[in-house]
Amino acid sequence: MDIKETSEGGIIILKVSGEIDGSNVLDFEHTLKHAAERTDRLVLDLENLEYVSSAGLRAFLIIQKEMKKEDHTMTIKHVNEEVMGIFMVTGFVKLLNIEED
């Protein structure tokens, strides 16, 4: 997993690539939390994310809930077919704020 951070007008954008699984989910969650603490609008670009495990899905959900409590938003963009399939099968398309291309 690799995460590149950029920002545009106060919005933090995290471009996530590779795989999120049990071996790196704590790093992923830490990076999301750190970014969420510094903005009220977080965007996750998942164009190059190849796989996400159930542990990774949990991390997405935790951060989104924390941001919602503060009236902040987390948006997921550019989800490729494989990862979208995982979101659909698990029902996460209804739980996460996913912006379709």
C-alpha cells in the first residue's frame, strides 16, 4: 500500500494504491485519522487501489463515522471495478460516501 497526500483549497486528497489488508491496515487507519484531524473535507482517490480486506473496510467506516460526528465529510472517488465489487458485495456502497465517475 502507498498513500500520496495532496491538498486543494483546504481539502485533503489521499491517493491510495496497492492493497489494504491485515498487514498494513493500522498504517492505513493512522494515515486517515491524521488527515481527518487536519481538514473538514477528506477525499480518498482509490483509482489505483487493487484490493481491500474486511479490516480495511472497517477502517473506512471508522473514519467516516468520526468525520460525520464533527459534521465533516469523507468522499471516496475513482473506485475501480474490483474494489467497487467488494464495496457492493459487502453492502458498503450504502454505508460510504462514494462519488461515482
